[in-house]
Amino acid sequence: MNEEYIEIELEEEPIELCKLLKVLNLVEGGGQAKNLIAEGYVGVNHEICTIKRKKLYSGDVLELSLIHISEPT
């Protein structure tokens, strides 16, 4: 498993989860950010987060998993 870590400094706190994904250029737009969050691809502090407007503060850990394994149909 390849994991990449980056550390950022927030100019203003808190920042909403969907906005942070856009600021970090991890998504193309707000709609994509909201979809990834709603579908469970985003974690905050090592737990899946489906709250689109969750407030993040210094020290919070953001995780983004674009690989989703499901049962064969």
C-alpha cells in the first residue's frame, strides 16, 4: 500500500471538509468533493466521514481513498 502524507498550515480555522478538498486540488469541484464524502471515500481522524461541511482544525488528519473494493456481483 502506498501512502503519501502532506502537512498543510491553515490560514483560517475552521475550514469545511468539502472546501479543503478543493483548496488542496484533490477534486475538480465542489460537487465532486461532496460526492466523494457522501460515498465514504473521505476520512477524518482515522474514521470515515460523510459530513460534507464538517469543520476541520489544526491537528486533524484528512484521508482520501479512491480505491473501493466491493463484493463481486
